[in-house]
Amino acid sequence: MTGNRLQWSVWLVDLNPVIGSEQAGRRPVIIVSRESANAVLPVVTALPLTSRKAGRRAYPNEVLLDEGCAGLSKESVAMAHQLRTISKVRLARKLGQIEDHGILDALREAMRIQLDL
């Protein structure tokens, strides 16, 4: 993975089965950790995505992503309330890169709201 920019990329990852309402299974995530950390650490910080169901609204700590955004096959919701750190070993396949500054700003704001920053 050296040489590839990780921050703001969307990957399919394998997440451990968990108890409760945490996202699990093979799913897309957005890597949000800063590139200087991604370059040296064996882990990345990521926001899990879930597909958007009809009529579901986005909360202030979530961001709606259109189908096709960074390689997503479905309209999706980025969930800052599910922020997690995962091993780079779990990164199965890169889907794409988020370049749209409006989306990046919305993701940053969702994380600020969730973390009360």
C-alpha cells in the first residue's frame, strides 16, 4: 500500500462480527485518519458505511453519499457514530477516492459533531 493515498479513500473491509448495533461483515469504509499517521501506523481510522434505505434521513453525525461516489454501488450513509480503528490487513479492495470538497467538509463536520470538537 505504500505510495497510495489512504485518507478519504473508500475500501471494502472485513469487520469482525460484533454484539449490539455496530456494523460488521464485509462493507465499505471511508478512511479518515491523517496521511502522516497512515504512512507509519499498521492501523487506520475509518467510518463504516451502510446502504441507505428508502425514506431514511441522515442525522447530523452522518453523511449521505450518492451511488457512484468513490466507487460505491449504492446510495450510502457514512456513520461518524461508528468511527473505529482497524488493521490495514482488513483492507480488502479499494473502491475509490473522495475528492469532492463539499463531501469532505460534510464528513469533517459529522465527525466534529460526533466527537464534540
